[in-house]
Amino acid sequence: AANEKAKVEVQSEAKALLESVQAYCDKQLAGITEDKSENPLSASRRLNRMIALFKGDAWGKPFEEIQAQIKTDKAFQAEVKAAEVLELLKADANRIGLGSDPQALKRTEAASIAQTLDQICKQFSATKAAKEAASLKATWFR
């Protein structure tokens, strides 16, 4: 009887664990789907993380399907690439004090940052990152 009780307890715990993993996957899938248009970089990173966790598993299938769809989506790929470049650029700008330190414009990195902002606007003109890059350039290089 004790053995049967332990078996039922283990099954119950396993079921709860599986339900928890499924709930986590469902939440991530909903977030990725929502982020695809609003924040492609976040969607891409979350998707890669979920594929790393669940690739080849039944839980990974919906994520692998999304990955297959976005791989051929040129607009999505441009959004992600532009956002990645802009993210790195903003970190550099922050490091040298652009937007907060009046002396920042005199630093050698400032010209390179301005040039990269222009490149983002030109190369990825239809992206959200390009709009943000134009706005940052107007703010930082008045």
C-alpha cells in the first residue's frame, strides 16, 4: 500500500511538472508571437533560447515552426539586424556619454557613432531601429 501511495505521489508530481513546463512554453510562445512585430530583437532572442532548451522535443516544435517562418522573412531579419547594431551603438554612446556629457561630441568615437547611425538609417530604412537611429542622431548631434 505504501508503495502504491508513493507511485501515485510520483505520478502526481510528474504531471504537475509537465503542466508547469507546458505553461512556461505557452507563455513564451505567446510572448514571442506578440514581440515579433513590436520587438523583433526580443522575439528572436527568446525564440533562440526556447529552441536551445527544447529543440527536437515536442515542446520545441512550435518554436522551430516560428523559426522556419522568420528565417525567410526579410523584413523581420532586417528588423533584428538593425536592432542588434543599434543596441551595440547605444551601449558605445552611453559609454562615452553621448546625450549626457557635453564633451562627448569631441571624443573620437562620436564621429563613428554618427556615421553608424546614418548607415542604419540608410541600410535598414524601413525598420523601427532606423527611426530610432534618426531620432538619436537628431538628439545627440544637434
